[in-house]
Amino acid sequence: MNKRTLICGSLAFDNIMVFEDEFQNHILPDQIHKLNISFMVPTLSKVFGGVAGNIAYNLKMIGGEPVPMGMVGSDFDIYRQRLRSLGISLEAVKEKEGYFTPQAYITTDMKNNQITAFHPGAMNFSHENDVQDYPDIAIGIVGPDGRDGMIKHANGFAAADIPFMFDPGQAMPLFNGDDLRQFIDQAKWMAVNDYEYELVHDRTGMDAREIARHLDALVVTRGEKGSEIYTDGTMYHIPVVRAERVVDPTGCGDAYRAGLLFGLTQGLDYQTTGRIASLMGSIKIATAGTQNHYISKKDFRARFKQEFGYDY
């Protein structure tokens, strides 16, 4: 069974900082219009990240065959070496000379709230990559990327009759209601967090069940409340898996999506697929950084059986 998954999105360097307090204690709501604030961040780490890189890392770890697709800059060499060492395909990673690889600057407070600044760099040229250039793809995902690239990749998947997941993520500000409806009509699955869902609802006028009627399934993650999968007129609640410890939420959504893609390529039912995704998010949150956690395929299946009482 072909399991190759084309993951369209950013490959980035993440600069992760921790603010040892709560943002709300230092932001005056009635002064937002003239905000000028500095946070002291004694903890700083620079790690490998980006949606495509993070999903590929997690998917490879549990037995998938990821093909990350993205545009990178002249500073990508150390990341390229890492992906190669992990056995992850580089065939769809293209370098744009004279530009930086995308860079994210993420500050997290003690309540796991985050403020992120993102420099797209080479990602702005994502439309120069074409999903139909890569053979033997079972499914794909269109994740946060350059606007033109996301539209082109969705059109490419649709034209090639390759089922794909739409994950607007941080790219949500780039799209209006008509754009989002077009993605929803083309995609087979859609994955959003609760805040992104509210934006989609506001811009399209469609609620979760109506959105799901245009898809095979809509997945809405709700943090510590678990997640919901809307499919075929039914809503399945997916329980959250209690983490061994809560260290860093950065990248949990990408780990979750890797679990979804793994379940879909394996032909598993939605409840099992959602539980795999939930467990992936739990494993990630216990480690700082987006690609510093690890579990073997054997141990992952054992942990799944321990958590849910059955094997997949």
C-alpha cells in the first residue's frame, strides 16, 4: 500500500522563548491601540521547525512515508543534513538563492499563551513548486505557506485527483470566505484548532456540520478538552491523552496532524485515527521544541494500547 504523503508547508527555524509570567499581567486592555511592550525571556532555543518539517518528523517517527514540500533559503544546509539523517525525502525541497529559510520567533508565557512573529523568506516563492512533479503520492496536506502556493497546491491535488487535507493554520489571515469555501470544496479533510474554526465559521457562514458535509471529515482540536471529528452526520469526541508533563505546546498541532495523516494512509477508522493524533500531541508537549521528542514505532503502539485498550 502506497503511504507516501506530500506535506506542503513551511520548513523553518524556530526561535523559542519562554516568558516566566503571564502576558495578561503586562498588557493593559484599554491601551492596546498604542502597545509598546518588552518581555524579558531568559530561556531561548533555536530549533528545527516549520509545519512541513514538523509533520514530516512526527510522521516518519511512527512509520509513515513523508515527503515535505517547501521553499528554503541559502541557510538551509544544517536542516537538510538533519532530514537526510532521518531518512526523510528531500526531493520536494527547493532552495531559493539569496533568501532566508523562514524564521519563527515564538514567545510562550506560563499559561501556554503564545505570541509569534514570522519571517516568510523563501516561503513567499512556494508557488514555484508543483505537487504534480512528485510521483506515487497517496495523500497530501496543504498547510500554512505562501498564499499563491497554497492555492496552487490545492488546485494541483484536485487536478491530479489526490485526496488532501486543508490546514489553514497561521495562514488564516490570507484568505477570505470565498477562498476558504474553495479550499473546503476541493479538500477531502480539514483540520483546524478551535480559534481557527471560529474564524472559518465567521468568514464562510458555515457551522461545523455544514462544513463537514463538503468534506469526508472536519477535525477541530480544542486543546486540553480534546478534539472533535465531524463526519457523515456524526461527531466523534476524541479524548485528550494526559501528558507525562506539560513543557512546551509549540508543535503539538503539527504532531496531531501527523497522527491524522498516519491513520488515513493506514485506512483506519476516524476514532482510531483521532486517538493516534491525540497521543502524538501528548508525547510532543512533554518536550521543549518541535522536533526533540522521540518514541519508537513499537513503543508508540504499546502506549496506544495502554491508553485506549486496543491495538490498531
